Amino acid sequence: MRTWHLSIALVFSLSLNTSIANANQDPAPSHGLAMHGDLKYGADFKHYDYVNPDAPKDGTLRLSVRSNSFDSFNPFVVKGVSGAGVSYLYQTLTNHSEDEAFSEYGLIAEQIIMPADRSWVRFVINEDAAFSDGSAITAEDVKYTFNMLTTHERARPFYAAYYGDVVDVVIEDSRTITFKFKDDKNKELPLILGQMPVLSKAYWEKVGFGSAGLDIPVGNGPYVIDRFEAGRSITYKRNPDYWAKNLPTAKGKYNFDEIVYEYYSDNTVALEAFKAGEYDFRTETTARNWATQYKGKLFDSGELIKEEVKHERPSGMQAFVLNTRKAYLSDPKVRRALTYAFDFEWTNSNLFHSTYKRSLSYFENSELASSGVPEGEELAILEKFKTQLPAEVFTTPYSVPSTAKPNSIRKNLRSAMSLLKEAGYDVKNGKRVDQNGNPFKLEFLMFQKDFERVVQPFIKNLERLGIDARITVVDTTQYINRLRDFDFDVVVSGIGQSNSPGNEQREYWSSSKVAVPGSRNYAGINDPVVDELIEMVISAPDRQSLITRTRALDRVLLWGHYAIPNWYNPVDRIAYSKKLAHPEVTPKSGIYLDAWWVK
């Protein structure tokens, strides 16, 4: 009997030890990560569906840049204006799939290891991964990059917000690095860490990470800088020794031997240069140009091709963003009043050939956009903040003033006058003034003269309200500097979104970014409800929760009247040289130029 009991005890002990060992084992490594659900591409996939794996590697792609100049090849710091195309110099730990909501596949990291609760992530670096100077990419380079992006005083503040929930970075060996998180609530953090570019520690320690000049940096991407003319052009050449060219995440991409960016300070000049065949590809954002200018002998002969391509990406929000840091824009009633002065219907009909749709959401053209009144789980979320939110959030579908019949701009301006009076702004001697007699002045800061034709009719309506409004057009460098310092009243800004919003929402709306120069909280939103909703979006456990929580955030932002919505277009308008070819499949995100080639 004692022998039998001893045998049972031994078996139990071995079983228990085996269970403990299994529990302590790392999760199985994966070739990719999906935010919610399964990966589309299996571990043995050869290439993405939206590329041509047999595309020839040849030729030159000539592109234009609408800007006055550039003075830096360091896009990671707030100093300087980065050269166009500089992202081609750098690769990330993982690569984003263009035809999934949010999935990442191994690039510099050939393996990704993550527990079910997503409380940490480990990346194993591909042993072939190398910088353009031939040196191997190591875990030391990854850690150095993370530290510089999140702690350096000149680093773009976006990174510190994006990766703020990382509490420790551990180098396991020369090719393995682990990121540990403060908790398991930030479900997208493993994926966005994969989006981090990897810099050469040896190079950037030598030149100084905070420097912003025109020294050609050591990269690890498919292209290197071949030559440039300061402020006028940059030429990238395909790196024949690009270490990742045969990986499934790079197959069929980066097919041009050269990519040339030519700088144009004037958009009209740039368009005429395209029509003369001086560069090869152009995306058109101006409806008038698209309707009237894309014609001529090169279009007639077929040398240039005009095409509209439908996309399925969220359009985000283009808007007149109102800087609430300014005293006269701090009152929601004032901001709402200004919305009544913008006549979208007239603008769309007279300036845009009626081609646009009005934006009604910060997540327009997607299932993430709020609509109607809140119901179900969204209502339950918002009711937690009922005393802190406008009553209309719960009772009234959000809409923007319209001049479609039976409404009119005159009726809208009367509504605006009532709101301004409620906010303490009366009219004296034809001028709108505050309670101290100070005139209401409004400056529209711009760097594109093309947009003046949109703003001028808006200004005329504001003048009818007694508001002293004007346009200030500055060069690109001055515009960027003033934007970084929040030195503006109103700017036209496009706030892009993805199908899987997350940590970047802090950068757009969080109170922690109100006073951080260079952040993208241009409106100066400082609202604890918005802050909490952002964290709820980031911690969403599944796709349906993400949709519901994003709709709640969207609704609160809309009723804050932080911006005057503009418009969106569900198609990409492109024109290109007939020498270019593209895959038959266009990804959901729209035109993907990195998969094109020269015939």
C-alpha cells in the first residue's frame, strides 16, 4: 500500500510540475498580430493580395511636393521641415496590412510573442535585418529608438503619447527584446509598438538624435538618398542590398529604381507641370481642378490617364478647427454660432461642382461614426457622464446647419446672432464686441492660396455677424511653426482616422496634450469626459466594443463644437502617366503607390 501511495504521489508531483512548467512557458511565436479576430494571411503566405509579386524592378517615378522647401532628413523631431519621402529610409518592426482593419505582420521582427492578456510583447529580430551601411539591426537599436522617441526633448510628442503605457524595455539577447506594459488594458499597444521605426544607434549617437539637418542618414529601408538639391528636389534610389526584398511583407513592393520628388511652391504651377508631362502621378483634392483642368493633348493622346478609385477607408474629419485656447473661442455657444455662418451647400454647388458630401462625424465613411441618438451600450456609457454633457447628446441627432430649402443663410445667421448674444457678444457700431467692448477678431491661418476661395465667402458671412475676420497666408515653414505653438485662431485641418482607432486619439483630443508644443490637439480640447472615453476606446476588448465606444467619443466631440465640419469624398481622384501600371486589386485603404511599377 505504501508503494502504491508513493507511486500516486510521484505521478501527481510530476503532473503538477509539468503543469507549472507549461504555465510558465512563453506563448507560441506568431508571424503577425490582429487587433480583433483572426489574421487574413497565414504563416506561409507569399505576398499580399494587393501586389503583383512579378512586377518588374525598373524605371523612375517622378512625384511633386506642394511646399516651399525642406531643411531636414530627420522626421522624428519637432525641429525643421522634413524632406518628402524620407519614410522610405526606415523600416518598422512589423508591417501593416492594407486590406485588414488592423493587422501587423513581421518585418524587422520575424517573430512576435504575446500572452493572451496582452500585458507584454516580445519581438525576435530577423537575423538578416540590416542597416544601409551593412551593420546588423539589434535589440540595442530597438531600445535606443524607443528611448529617443519617447524621452528626448526634441522628439515629436506623438510618440510619448503613443507608447506611454510601456513601463519597461528588456533586452533578452542581441535579437530579442520585450516591452512590458503598466497593465493589460491597452489592447493595441503590441501592434503599435510593431509600427515603431528602428534607427541605427551607432549613427544617431554620433550625429545627435535632436539634430535636424541635411546629412544623409543611415536607414534600413528599401531606398537610400542618392542626391538632393536643398529645397528643390530629392532623389531616392532603390537599395540593391535591401535586406527584406524577398520577405512576403515586401514582395511586389518598391518596384521603381528611382523615386524623385520635385518641389513646387504654387499648386497651379505644379498642375501645369503635370499636364506638360514633367512628373508621373498626381492626386487631386480640388474639385474645380478635377472638373476643368485635367484635359489637353496628353490626356487626348492617352499619355496621361485620369481615374477615380473608390476606397473603403474612414474619411476622418476635414474641418475649420477652432483653437479653444483663445478666450473668444472658449465658449461652445460661440463655436456653434460660427458653424451657422459656413454655407456648405453654396460652396459645394458653386466651387466644387456638387461633388462632395458633408462630414457629420470624426469617423466619417465608416461603421465607427455616430448617428441618431445613443442607444443600448453606447447610451449606457454616456449616461455615466450625463451631468457633464450637453442635454442634446441624449435627445438630438447631431447635424450641421444647412441652407438647403426651406433653410437659408439669412435664417442661419439669425440663429448665430442669438447664440453670440447669449454668449455675451453684442453689436456696437456694426462690430461684434465682448462685455468689455473688445472687438471679436478671427484670423484664418493658411499656407495654401487655393483655399482662399472657400474661406472668403465664409468671411463675408462672418462680417454680417459683425466679426472682424481675415485670412493670413504664410509659407510652409512659418505655418508649421505657428501650428506647433498653437499660434492661430482657425486652421483647416484634416484629422485622419483608421478602421481601428486607439492610442493616437490621445494625441488628437487628450487634455494631456493641450500645452505640449507640436501635439495634434489643435483645438485645445481639455475635457475629462473625452479623456475617459479615449481610454475606453484604447482598452476595448473586442471589435463591437470598439465600435460602440468610438461612437460615444465621436458624439461627445461633435457636441463640443470644436470644429466646423467641411466635406469628404469616397473616391481617390488620381491622374498618372501611361508608363505606370498597378495591380488589379486595390486595397480597402485606397491607392497604394508602393505596389505600382513601370511597364
